[in-house]
Amino acid sequence: TVGAVACDKYGNIAAATSTGGMTNKKWGRVGDSPMIGAGNYANNKTCAVSCTGSGEFFIRGVVAYDVSCLMEYKGMSLEAACNEVINKRILSIGGDGGLIAVDAKGNISMPFNTEGMYRACKSSIGIEEVLIYE
Amino acid sequence: MKNTFSIAIHGGAGTLLKGQMTQEKELAYKNALQSALTEGYDVLKNGGSSIDAVEKAVIILENCPLFNAGKGSVFTAEGTHEMDAAIMEGNKLQAGAVSLITGIANPISLARNIMDKSEHVFLAGDGALEFAKINGFSLEPASYFYDELRYNQWQDLKGSDNFQLDHSVKKDSKFG
């Protein structure tokens, strides 16, 4: 699964996610990515999120929207909300994977709870990273 | 106008597990990530919208066989490719999604078209492909999506009830 999240100069944010699914899948199984709210979500009031991992867990956890809700209703920062969802909520039900997220101020968060994560980010304030997390 | 703009991308969870990554492969992955990052960032730097930036970045990743999306999609149990994609913007909460499609090089652009040109959010299967054709998408042959690594990954599971996410080493898990 691949994805991107961005915040533009005007404070508008967006998320995109695309996947080829799982090897040997059948029965018309769909993953996390086509599920708005599960693996993909954007709201200028909170954040834009794109997920990757075992989709069934992300669907059941409504992960992307959950991050947004924690920010909107609980007042959490982007970083705190992302870590709460990936390292506590989704992990507590056995879910493996991660997400990338931005908020309307251009902040970036990229938590994950499994190995082999391909990530990169760049910001107008000078942040630039291209990383393979093992 | 706000000044800070940013982009983040992911290439999914590892196709190559720990210990399998050579320097050459690592460089190839990093170059692909850098290319997608740069293309997306340049959209933002030039005053473009976040929705255009994320679509652009994902197209670059979909066109790279290293990642499980678009050209690099894994094989289904039937030896085909079924892809899903979704896109959403945070200003007006517009969204588009597509699922269970085959032959489309860039599913993310089809999702964008669904968001921009239809009254719906989520299209799937044959209906989604019909929408794609009407909106000018061409269908790629199966050979476009063939990759030896992906094919071998499928051979390991073919004929079984097991399926596998890229980063998982468990073959008997319901959830990969």
C-alpha cells in the first residue's frame, strides 16, 4: 500500500491511498485504503491520514477517523493522537501497521508498530527525510 | 495565506523483510521514495493544492514496481490484480474511492475522478471500470502488472486458503 498526505500554503490538507491488496486474496476482499475513515481521511479542522497495514484491523478500528476524532473532541495534538491510535488502540486488538498524517499547520506524524516501513517527508520549514525503518 | 506546507508519503509495509535488503535494493527504494516526495513537494512549492500534491506523489509510487499498488500490485488467488484506492480533501470533505478494479495503471486518479466528476464516493468492480472508460482511462494488459517477485510470492501461497500482507511472515493468519 502506498499513500501521501499533504498540507498546502493555504492550510488545506488532503490524503491519498492506493493498494494492490494482499497476495492470494479472494472473495473480493478489500483492504483499508478504499475505506474513507478507515485507512484514509482528511479534515482541515484536524488532520489528513493515510494508513498501511493489515486492513481488517484498520477497518474495525476506523483508524484514520479515530485520529481525527481524538484531535477534534479530545483536543489532542497530531502526534499524540497518532501515537494513541497506532501504539495503543490498534495494537491492543492485534493490529499491525502504521500511518502518516499532517495537520493544517503543516505538522507531520508517521508512527508505526511493525517492521519494514518505507517513509519520506518534506516540509517548507526544512524537514526532509527518506527512511526505511527496519 | 499560511506559509508552512508539507508532505509525507509511505511505500507501505516492507516488501523486503529485515535481512533481505541489499544496498542496491535499498538505493532503489530510496530513489523511488525521493522521486515521489520531490514531485509532490514541487506541486506545493509552486502554489498547487494539497489534493494535487498527494495524487501526484501516489501516481509516482503506483508507477514503481517496488511498491504494492498500481504496477507493483500483488497477485490474487486467481492470478489477477485487484486494486483499491481512496482520496479525500479536508476543506469541503470531498472524497472518492474505488475498489476491486483491474487494468487501471493509476487507481488513485480514478478515485480522484470519482470525487470530481461523479455524485458518488465509492465505486467498485465492473461498474467502476465502466466509469473509468467513460472518463478516458485506458486498460493496461496483464503483462503491465507482471513482476517476478510478486509472482513468486503468489506461488508460495497459490492453492491454499492463506493470504499474505507484504510485511507479514505469518502464512496462517486470517488477517495476514
